[in-house]
Amino acid sequence: MSRLKIKESTRRGRLVEPVKFYYANVDNNDNVKNINVQFTILRLAIEKQLEKKQKLITMFETQIQKDMTMLSDKLSAIDDEVRQSWLLDVASNPDIYLDTQRS
């Protein structure tokens, strides 16, 4: 279906331009309701996936923190063991050993 649209022009007066208007068939309300239901289902699915994503990120960050703490504890234990006095050679220079440990 096409209609005519009147456009104002400052110099020439009125111009008539053909304009086409397209109308959706809204007589069948079931189609509109069905589309609304489908969009709602899609929105809920997306929200569910976003929640899963956030949970995974939180779990990953928590596990990384636990792993870093565990590694730090193990490194401290190893460092304590290495610095035991009985591991040092009596004839060696402890300053060289400590300088090596610091670098």
C-alpha cells in the first residue's frame, strides 16, 4: 500500500513525493505472543549463561589464589630447609651462599 506524503519546501511551495508504508499483519495476535515468548526464552538462556560465566570466573580466581598460597607455603618450607645450618659446609663461606640465595 502506498500513500502520498507532502513535504514543505521554502522556495518552491509544496512538493508531493510518493512514500510506501508497510504494515505488519497484527490481526493474528498469536504470532506476536509467540515471538514475545521466544524472546523471553532467549533472554533467560542468555542470563543463565552469564551467571555460569561469572561462577566459573569466581571459581577460577579462588582456585588460583589457593594454588598461589600453596606454592608460597611450599617455597617458604623449602627455603627454611635450605637455610639449615647443618646443610652448610663448615669450610665454605656463608656470605657467598647468602648472596647466591638473595639473587
